[in-house]
Amino acid sequence: MVLYRTSNKLTSSVSVLAITIALVAGQSATQKSLAQFATSPAIAPAVSVNGAGASTLNTLFVGTGETNPCPFGSKGSWLNVYGVGNPPSLNNDLAAITNNCPVGTYGPATTSSTFRYAPVGSGAGVTAFFTQTPPSVPAGTPALNNLTILPPVSFAGTDDPLAGTDIERIATGTPNSGKAIQVPVIGVGIALAFNRTGLNVPATGLKFSRPTYCAILNGTLTNWNDARIRTDNGGAVISANLPLKFVRRSDNSGSTFVLSTHLNTACKTTGTPGLPTAAVWNRGVGSISTSGTVPPTPPANTVVWPTTFLSASGGGGVATTISTTSGAIGYVDSATRLARSLPAAFLKNKSGAYVGLTSGTNTPVVTGIQAALSAGTIVKYGTAPNNRLIRIDGLADPTAAAAYPISTASYLLFYDVYGGTNGTAISTNIRGFINWALGATPTTNPTADAIATVRGYAPLPTTIKTVSTTVVNTCVNTTSGSSPCTP
């Protein structure tokens, strides 16, 4: 069963250094300022709709600065195809693109809004959403100084969904005074990506059985020539003698929550044949990362990693550390893995099949994530039919034969009441964006699904899309008075 952390999400702080690294890793300051950190308002008649949150959504929402096989530059992302770019050059049409990339007119689908997004991590984004305090880039970094999203913070992205106890939470700032609406919008996988240098990877890819990756994550498998890795790969010697260096997130991360939730289910003695005691997961479930000796019970919402692990802030920071460190392996979301051209292991799922996130050298495969999502259970909070918080259960260790074992959904948070001068316009454009992104009104070529797939995300199954669009269209529709979705 998936465990959901809620209590410390809003009180966790993100250090100045962590925010800085997360913002600049692998992306130029110019692209950042254009895509989501411009301090100038949207160009009239468009209105600004600003958000912050999970770094897993960075490539999907912003699409800048990564070595993606599709040469989109800062274009070809959901926000820059749906809305008016600021500057408008972000919407420039692209010529025909080969290499299996979608071809078409790259937005805008509407001229009434400009969406911006700051990928500062799930914890910081949700905090910004509820406190109405935009995450800022600290002074002292000339390339990024004074670049931040404008208030109000109209939406947030998180990989660690709110649960039922959060249904009555409201914003403490202005002008938003409504309660939270939460819907899944896209599927992602958490990849175990590695540095290929010095490794003899089989042509069919690197494989990890459950006992093997449980031991790696628990810090007890420390060399690439370990017998367990050789056995998983048909006796192949991956490296004669190379230390295995694991890289984990140092910040408050939804990816850490998703991974640790899976490990807490898959790496238990029961149901995990051949799992030695040294590989059994007892390091906690949560998104807050620390390192050190595991006490009898780790602190709430905290994962206590081995002190030998390397650490970096943000998915981009982890990817950079992996790519620059011989023998490194770490966890990043499927889109960051693809954007950075990192190889990733095929993992043995609960049904006994090895499932990966790549096909060939670097082609994204989303079928494993979709198989996991399709077998999940939609959980709704609120009085039917006006449910306000939606999440997908059953993803901790999916049972479907084709499921990628560490799959999840990323969620967006909105309000049911938007106040202020532009409240009506913001709520209208949020509904329009969700209807476009989840397929109810596919008005661009390529579609939102095509953009997501080529960037390493998995479009949601149709049944889940329908639930998400229904909730947003029902609940995000007022600027005053009581919500139509108050339980």
C-alpha cells in the first residue's frame, strides 16, 4: 500500500544552495529567465499564471537547456506550446524535425495566458502554493540575480500527493482564498541511471534483480564486479573492479518519496526471494533526505541514506554528478534521464519481468509506466461527485506483467477560488490548459501527449484523464463565494 506523507511538506525548508543548484543545473540562465523566471508580466492581453514545484516536471513544462534528442530548445514544452511565450519568440514555429520527434506548429494554443513554472522541488513548490510566497533565487549569483516568478502562485506541481487530511487547507496569503484541488496530469518513472564509463554493458542492457537493486540502495552492494550483478547479467563481468558510487537527492524531493515508498514495499523479506538481511529496507519513507546510522525508527518523512552515498540537489544536480563521476549510479526521473542521455538499468518487477525505460541507445519507452498507471486505483477525497483531491494508489509495487516497478504520477494543485483582479481569467485559463494537456481539446500539432512521450513521460490512461478534467472543470470555476466542491 502506498504511504502518503503530508505533515512536514509545508514546513520543510530548502537551502539557498539547494535552490541555486536546482535552478542552474544543466540549463543556461538565459533560458531560465525566458522560460519561467522572467519578472516582467505577461504581454497583454495575456495574463500570467505562475507555478512552482516538482523538478520532474521541468522538461515537460519548460523544456529548456537539456540535451534532448529532439532539438526543441525552449520550445516544444507544454507551457510554451499552450500559452503565449514571454518573449513571444518562445512560440516560433519550427521546421520539420526528424529523429522520431513530433512535427508541427509549436503554439500558442491560446493567446489569453502565459504560464510560468519554477522547478524547485515538490516540497518548496507546495510551500509556495499555500503561503503565496514565490520561491526566490538568492542574491550573489549574478546570472540569476533578481530572476523569479511573480506572485500570485496559482498552481504547484508535486510527486508527493496531498492526502485526505489536507482537504481543508487554504492559502495563507492573498489574493487566493480557496481550497486545494489536486489532479494527476502525467506519468513518470524513477530510473536508476548510471555512468557508462569503465563498464562493459551487455548489448541487451544492464539488468538488476530485486535483491541486487535493494542491496545497492541500502548501501551494501558497493562494487560493479559484485557476484549479484554478474548473475543478473548472464555471468557478464560489468567491470573487473570499479567502486559503485550511489548518488541521492539532498533536497526535499518527491522523487525520493516515490523511490523510498517502492523500496519499503519491494525490499522487504516477505515476497522478495533471495533478499539477504543486509538488503532489507529499513531506512524510512519520505521526501526529506539525511545520511547516517539508521535508528530503530527513522524520523517521520525522512530517508536516512548511508553516509557513503554522494548527494546533489535537484534531479539536474543528481544527473550532473552521475555523468561526471566514474562508477556512479543514482535515481532521476525518466524525463531527466532522457534529457541528459544517461543509460538506465532494466529492473525486475513484481511479476518477474525485467522492464526498462529505454529502447536502443536512448529512445524513451513509456509502456511500462502506463502499464503501472492503468493498474492503479483512483482515490478521491471530498463529497462525490465534487471530489477535490485525486490520487492514484497501488503504485508502490505494481503487479501488472509489463509494469515498470518504480512508476508514479505527477500532480498539479490548483484552487477552487481565485481572487484578485485577474482571478476570473486565471481560473478560465487553468481549465483551458488542463483540457488541452489531457486531451479534451487537442488544438495543436503536436498534441500534448506527443510532446510528453518524446520527452520521456507517459500520458495518463484515458480513464484517469477523464477524472482529472472533470474535477478541474467542476471545481476551478469561481472567484467569489463558496466553492462548488466544498465537502
